[in-house]
Amino acid sequence: MGVSIIGWAHSPFGRLDGLDLEALIGGVSRDALEHAGIHPEDVDGIWLGHLNGGFVPDIFCSSLVLQADPRLRWCPATRVENACASGAAAVFAACDAIESGRAGFALVVGAEKMTAVSGPEVTRILGSASYVREEAAHGMTFPGLFGDLAEAYFQRYGDHSATLARIAAKNHANGVRNRWAQMRKDLGFEFCNTVSERNPRIAGPLRKTDCSLVSDGAAALVLADDALLANARRAIRFRARAQVNDFLPISRRDVLSFEGPRRAWGTALAGAGCRVTDLSFAEVHDCFTIAELLSYEAMGLALPGRGADRLADGTVYPGGALPVNASGGLKAKGHPIGATGVSMHVLAAMQLAGEAGEMQVEGARLGGVFNMGGAAVANYVSILERRK
């Protein structure tokens, strides 16, 4: 029993002062159902990816999706949380329900309202997704965690500041073509590679341009059992998917090995019966540029310490053999926590349907999505292909 994406919707990402969490959820829910061409009463289950953690006072928000249309009343709705992978966790939970035979059509929504609190409060909330007793409780933040990760990479493989700047510059250039992106500005390599008043160091070797953005936003998908596709306008099939979780404490693992993402990619690619080089594109979790660099190595594009080679030979750029983050990634598109994993699946589905507009990867037929929670703790990989 297979699962396909038959419709989607996406809000702009950024500081959306005129939209609260309920409005974000309702807008994409209505638009996704319309795009899929199904009636609200046909939905058998709703899954909402949402971290919250104190960004907004609403801690019980699964039924906010029902506000989108009164015909959704009585539909089972569940909030799903797995840190920055909350969106992919919601997608996978809906897939599980369809594959089990308990649902035919599912509505998956990812949403986050992050800008209603101060910058320091955002940092505190996100830090609570670490292993608090050893990390956040001792002042460690996520920029600090990934700054340490970048420093360790540099110590092992040499100074890759310029490599990280190339990733940032690539994704900002890509973001110009994404109408939903929070930052649609090509910053250029020199700006990203230079520490300045506008691009200060944030943690370790990471500069401001190496860090993703604080964002509001939402995205939604309609999923269907493959047996119910007769009237579907389009269908993007999950050819394979994998979830791999690692220990939460960094002290219990070599985070530089990115073993959780590596295992998730390996399992998903094996399940899909393909190699990474068979993919047409990938959307990967670049919460920090070092995460994208390590993703090249985890997905098998490069050997450990040689991820920079894929920038040097053009593989991961638009027009390359395997473009990565043609959407601009979290770096330019924005990173509203609960929405991110759903957004990545929306963008991949658009590519495979040939509906990605200026972002379109020519001839896209097989795509990979990697959404990560924490520092390589909760790892989700999907391999998608066009069925209809």
C-alpha cells in the first residue's frame, strides 16, 4: 500500500506580523485541500507539525486546523513534535496511518510563529531542544553547538570558512528565485566570506550568514492512498522513507560523523533501490552551513572531509549533477521550526510535478528530502518520485 502527495500549499516565510498561528494554519489548510481537489469531509486524519516550546501561548493547537473549514469538524487531529524535524515527523505519521489502512486521505500541516518573542527568548526556547542537563543548562545554544561542530571539522580537515561561505552564497542566490523565501537577496561569496559589522561572528567560526533565520510560516500537504488516485490531478509518490534517531547527549556520540543522517540516507536509498547519484535534486536541512556540508558527506556525495569537492565541481549548484537546496534552503527560505519539514516536501513535490517555476530543476524525476531535529538526533529522509 503506497502513499502519494496530491496537493500542497505554502505561506510566505519571514516576520509575518499580520498573521497569528491560527491564521497561518488555516490559510495553508484551505489552500492545500483546494489544490488537491478533495472535500474537507474526505479527510480521514490531520497531523500538525509544531514545536512551540513557548513561542506562542497556544500549547494545545491540533484542532486549530479544524478552524480552516467547518466541514473538518470531528476529524481526528494530532499535534506532532520532534524539534526541528516536527514537520517531517507529521508527514511520516500520516504516511503510517495511510499505509496501515486507517486513513485514505490525510492533511498534514506544519506551522510556527517564532517572531512574537524576543531574540534571546527564541535562543532560549531552541536551546531547550538540546540535552538540557549537559548543554542548555550550561549556557550552550544551538549556534554554539554547531559552532563547535564547525570548529571540530576545521581541526580535523582544515579551515573551511570559505566552503561554508560558498554554501551560504549558493543558497542566498537560489532564494532569489523562491517567491516564498524570507530573504530574496543574492549576498555574494565575498560578503558571506568576510566578517563585518553586517556579518559578525555568531559562534566559533560561524558568521551570521552561516546561520538560518528566525521565521514565521506554514506549509501543508494532502496525502492519499495510492488506491485512491483515479481523480487526482497529480501524484508524487513516496518511493521510500526512513527515520533514524540517535542519542540526545552529544557527549555520547561523535557528532562530526553525522551517523544518524548517514544511516537515514542509507536506509532510504536502499529502500528506494537507487543510489544518491540517481537523485535529480535534494532539499537538505541547512540550519547552519556546516550542516549542509556534512549532509553532502552523509548522503554519500563525498567522502568525509571532502564535501567541499561538490562545490568545487559544481555538483550541488543549479545546473549541476545534483542541485542541493534549489529553494534557498533554511538559510534563505527561512526556518519556522514546525513548518520546515512539510515545506521541504512541498518544494520537492513541486519540482517533481514540474511546478517549481523559477526554482525548477530541469528533468527532475527523483528527489531526496532530509529534515533533521537537533544536532543530528532525529533524522528523516524521503525519496520521492512522480507517479501521475
